Amino acid sequence: MTAELVRGQNHPLSQVRLEIRVSAGTPLVAAAALSDENGRIHGVEWVAHPGAPTQPGLEVSRQAAADHRLAVDLDAVPEAVHRVGVLLALPAAGAGPVRFGAVAAPFVALTGLDGAEIASYTITGLEAESAVVALELYRRQGAWKVRAVGQGYAGGLGELLTDQGLPEAHQLAGSIDDAVAQGLARSVQASPPRAADGDRSRQTAAPALGPDQGGTAPQPGQAPPMSPYAGQTPGGPGQPAPQPPPYPGAAPDSDAVTQPSTPTAGGPIDYSHPRRQNAAPPPPPPTAPPAAPGQPAQPVAGDATGWSMDERLYNQVWGMFEDLARSTAAYRSAVDFAESRMDKELEQVLSDPRSRIGGQGDAAREAARARHAQLVAQAGQVLDRDLAQLSAEAEVVEPALPPAYARWDSPVWQAYRVPMEIPMALRLGDLHLPEADRIRIPMLVRLPLERGLWIDSGRTRSSDGSFADSHALGHLAMETAVAHAARLLAVHPAGEFTVHVIDPAGSGAQPLAPLVQTGVLAAPPALGAAGVADVLARLTQRVDLVQMAVRGGAADSLPPGFDTSQQLLIVNDFPHGFDDRAVNQLRYLADEGPAFGVHLMMVADREESSGYGPLLDPLWRSLLRLAPVPDDHLADPWVGHAWTYEPSLVPPGSQVLQQVLTQVAAARTKYV
């Protein structure tokens, strides 16, 4: 949940490695200043600016730009530092605006390493000011907080730094202006782009280098750079999520400023899906070997954009999803056109009485069918070519996926170690379409989960038309839930994820055995109506407490020993053991829980709760429905077809689940 700050408001920080993103409609100079408890800067070495972009725990942009990324590591700042101020100023050099009142209000966002926004602030109310203290990170009772400041200075950086007690304020402001002017003088036009991935030319404008890479804002008359966050919304298939931030020191240096180039076309396959993002921070390091003339380039795992291999693989997987969607949609459109054209031609033949009988009519019908077959064959050839390349890419990408994205039968689990950081996303299964049944696209969802999960144990129709026995299907649904829960536990650092289970009748004892025997559950599965009431009351109280603390700006006032980890509640056999009060609590957790660290996973048959009528309709709609067997129920309106979902299950006879959960339990014991 993002805290939208107003001037003077503060917000607690639970992370120390952060990124500050600045967006403005005009080039700005970004700097960061370290100060003591009184807000005084002790010397020029306490200021990170374009002339000295790195200081202990800080890294800022080397240029003036409309978009900035500032990296902060609060653990690395000196102990004498009590405040970290984010400073913005309009460049003194150039013919740009000289006061903030003449430009759009700058927007500043504070994000964690997972890319999720922690707090944001739109700096409004500025007029004659040319420099401003945007945000302030400060220590309070051993913890860090962020405050929206918005203090402007008409005298520019010199006046701002003087106000913070720096003796060499005007000399430093002059050196910053000189560094920015020299950076502008070094700007050169980019060379023409190369088709780095052979036939997969995406026909998108090449972006300017990001501000942390020496980039500047576009000059008048040039196209603006494409933002890597443009049009992106977090969520499921077809909705690429926002890119995560770099870590301190990750941004490469560059003196040359790359300006946007014009769109280029190349290769017989056009993968320019309308939502596929190709603007990159740094270019990916892996490169494909040179392709033979006339042959497509060999696919490489991690050839998408991103700040880390985790992010590049995430973007590549969703790029493959979008490419398959586009290719399939194009094929279906071509087939529909061929059929409508044949129907129209046959109608014209039949509408003329002279051509209904005899050789002339037969010849016209055969010609119409031949043209239809030719068009369909051409569309099939294009689809086969696209699928061949996507299949080759899938074969390369799948073995390179980390545990959070990998199948349970991947060798990567043999070298599993409990991670130190939370990944970007999690694999819930595979997706495929009828036209490309051999290609499986991992279904990735962003972390933390924004919606609860519903494993449908009802009489689901599998993709091959068969029906599973209700008892066997319920057992398989619980095994699916355990596999998802085990993966969630495995990809979180020790102590950062807690699982609770409600199993009123004890029917899930066998599938739950791996979780119970390894000791990774917070408590044994709750049985009976009393167990249901106890677990729901504790989790509801937790959501209420965190909600009040966050909304009141007092997150640091939570009780001592409060468990701050993400919580997952697995509910089996709903609504058995639930009374009206428990049902209302469950709905409350489904609606409010994800925003405050409590997530829900239901294993249930909707028909069994039909007695509640429309009361539970909002509950089912709020959950992401998954099936324990292959089922074509995930709709993609862009393709106009439902994707077939296959759950990610542990292979029969495999011990990988027990091995992974044993390591998780051991790491949790050391953590505690």
C-alpha cells in the first residue's frame, strides 16, 4: 500500500535499501545531502551531486533529466548522519525554466527493492523557487522514517545549502552547475540501433538512457523517451508489472547521452505487441552468438530489459506471453477473414441463378474454397514460424529460471538455499493456447500477492473434457494449495512468511503432511468451529491493528514482539465449521487483508456454499480462481480466448517438497 504524503507528513520505513524516483516535465538536477540531528551539513563530502554522484550510502544521477533514480542504502550512511535530504533544482545553465511555478509539479516516489512504492509525494505550491528539499529520511528511536518537506528556495541551490549550514554552499552550488553544464556539452546523438535479437524486431522507439546512466531530457523537436513504466499495471497475464529499482551502485556510468531513435523494422516476425515494454535501464549482459545469414538469432535467457537477472527473466517470460498472444490473435484473425471471404464469394455464386447449376457454379465454388485454403495455409505458416522461435526461446528460458519461477521438477531446487530477499514474482502454474499446445508459458504473479487465491475443488471440467471424482478432486486441490504455500515459504527470507491452516473436519490431513511434519506452520491446523473462530479472530485483530497504525502514521508504535511477516491463511472445506460471524470475518480478510500483510487461500467448492446466496459473491470475485486440473478458464480479452491453466504440482514420488521445507524450517529456527 502506497502512502500518498502531503507536506509535513511522515511515514515509517521497513526497508533500508531504497530507491527514490523523481518525475518532472522538465530537466532537474537531483542531489542528496547528509546532515546531523540538527539538519546541518558538515562539509561538501556530505553531499552527493552530479559532480560527485556517490557518497556513503548514496548514489545520484550524473545529469540533469526529467526522470531520476536515486539509490539509498541507509545501513551504509555514517553513524553521525541522522537525516538524508533529497534536493531538486532547476539547472542554471541552458534556456529552460528558472522557477518551479512555470513547470508541472515534480513527483517523488520512494520504493523498495521489490519495486513496490512505499510513499509518494507531489510537490505542489511552488512559485518563484528554483530549488527545493523534496523528501527527508530521518532516524527516529532507532528506526528510519520519511517526511514530505517541500521547502523551496528562490535563491537556488546556493541558498538551500546555506540554510542547511554548509559554509561552502555557493562554491558547491557553482561546481554542481558546472558539472551539469559539462554533461550537457558532452551529449551526442545515438548511433542507429542494431537488431540485437534477429527476427524479433519489436518496432519500438529506442529509449534514451536513464538518468542514472548519463541520460538527459530530450531536446526540442525530438521524440520523448519511452518510459519503462508507461502503461504498466500490476497484475496477471497481459498486465506487465512495474520494473523494480536498482540497488546502490548498480547503475552504470556513461558520458554519452543517447537520444531516441526512430522506429525500425527488421526480420519477418513482428513481435510489437501493443503492451510489450522494451525501454530498459541498462542493456542486458547476455548476448546471442552471431546468426548465419538468413537465419534468426539464437534465443538467450535474460535478453529482456531489467536491473537484475530476476527482473530480466520476469520481463522475458511476460514478453513471451504477449508474443504468443499476438501471434495467435493474428492467426485467428486471418482464418476468420478467409472464412468470411469464402462465405461472401459462395453467397455471390448462389445468388445468381445462372451459376447455381452446371460447371460454372462448381468452378466458382472450388475457386472460393481454394482461395480460403491458401489464406489459411499462409496464416498457418506464419504461426508455425512464430511458434518455432517461441518454442526455442522457451527451451532456453525454462532451465534458467530461479526457484520462484521454476517448475518443481527443475534441477534448480537441488541447489536451493533460503533466500535473503523477496523475489519479484511467483510461479502459480503454466498457460497455453490450443494453437500452441506444446508451448508452456509460466504464469507469474507479483509479490506480495494483491489478491487471494481460490483453488476450486468443485466438479471442474478439465481441458480434455473429462471429469474428476469429487473426492479425488478435493484431495488434488489441497495438494495444489500445499504446493503453492510451500513455494511461498521457500522464496521468502527466514521469518518473513507465516502460514496458518483451517481444516475444520481434518479432511486435508494427508496433503498437509509435508507442512505439518516439517514444522513450518505457525500452529497445527485448526479443527472444528472453535479452531475456525480462534484463527479468524486473531488474523482479523491483526489486520485491524496494522490498519489503524498505518493509517494513523504510527506504524512504529505496534506492540513489542509483533510479528511483521506476511501471513497466509489456508482454508479447507469451506463453509464447514463456519457460522455467520466467521463468514463475515473471512470476507473482511479477503477484502482488507492483502493491503496489510494477510493473504487468503481458499480450497472450496462454490456450490457447497450456495446456501448463503449472493452474500458470498463478492468473496469469490475478489479471489483469483485456479484449478487443480488443466482448465481453460483464464480469460484474455485481447486474444479473445481463454488460456488453459495448468497448476504447478510436485512430480509423483519426488521428495523436493520435503527437502525444501526442511531447509525453510531449519532457517526459521536459526532466525528465531
